[in-house]
Amino acid sequence: DADVTQTPRNRITKTGKRIMLECSQTKGHDRMYWYRQDPGLGLRLIYYSFDVKDINKGEISDGYSVSRQAQAKFSLSLESAIPNQTALYFCATSADRPSNNEQFFGPGTRLTVL
Amino acid sequence: AQSVTQLGSHVSVSEGALVLLRCNYSSSVPPYLFWYVQYPNQGLQLLLKYTSAATLVKGINGFEAEFKKSETSFHLTKPSAHMSDAAEYFCAVSEDAGGTSYGKLTFGQGTILTVHP
């Protein structure tokens, strides 16, 4: 079974709709991240959480919100989706120590906003 | 603030040829550097990482990268390309400076590698 799972894997929605993307992990990691990937721009950090009570904005948080329901679950919401939020979204996790640890990525959610 | 620049959004090589993917970084403190690979319709997978030990780092699938502080570079190489190496490759930097940047990765724009028969 995959260590980091994302649901749904694909979603098509309309402008103005509320959308939630979910991420679950079985790695026991404290840290979780949400990124979006756009062609030619690499991955950009939306939000990150270092533990259940610690949530921080990344470089492109406008239009997004998150919820850390438990150590293993981190959800990303688009309150009112717009077409330029069409992208590939990745969740990732990492251990708290050591500080040079790698991030483990989920398979991604492809979101299309019409 | 940290940043990463990958030179060349597309690189095309013949099977058996040398692969060279370029990455330059900027960081105000000694960095940790990573290369990730993304195969079609998949998430990112770690290829290798530099963590201030040896400057030449060996990774999976025959890839290696050399950290050159004087050039602020961390280029990825493989002596002989294989068809299965076709993917998108991302360089990333993390700072261990404490504070709000602690543990966060900044990614380059990505390089798509095409391997021709």
C-alpha cells in the first residue's frame, strides 16, 4: 500500500465551487505539505504543517485553506475555485528529524476548473 | 532567501549518451540539496541528496551529482542514458537555518529529459 495517498486523483469542477483535496499518510511523519505543479514553474508550496497545531502559509496560499485533522491527515480546500487554480496538486510528508530529511510525495491530484 | 535555477527546460539525448542536467542554487546558509524525478502520471521520487558529507553524491539508477560550493551548483549526471530515464527532473534546496524556512524545500522549474533510441 502507498505511504502517502491523495483523493481524488482527478477532479473537474466549475468556477465558484468549493473543492476539498485530501491527503493521508501512514509514514508516521509530523510534517505535511501541499504543493501545486504548473508546467515550467516547478512545484510551489501552498501550505505546510509541522504538527497538528502548527499550520503555515507557503508562497502561494491566496485562495486556499487547509485543515490538519490528525497527524495522518491534511486537507486542502479551494473555497471558490477559479480557472487559474487548474493544476496538479501534490501532498508530501517528512520526518521532523534530521533536518536534511527528504520529502515523500503522494501520486497527485489533477484538478481542472472550468 | 533560497532559490534554485535549472538551466534548460528540455534536454534530449541519445540512448547510451551522457546525461547532464544543470542546477544552480542560492542560499544564505549552507544548503541541503536534492534531486527528484517524476515519471509520467506519478509523484516525485528522491534520486539523491547532498547533506554536507561527501561532495560527490551517488543516487539510484546510476545517477550522481557533485556539490560545488564555489560555483553554487549541483549538476546531475549519468554516464549512459537509458530509455527508462525519460522523465522530468527537479532540483530542490532546503536550508537548515532554523526559523520559518526550516525544513522547507524550494524547487527549480524542472527539466524534461527525452531519450532517443
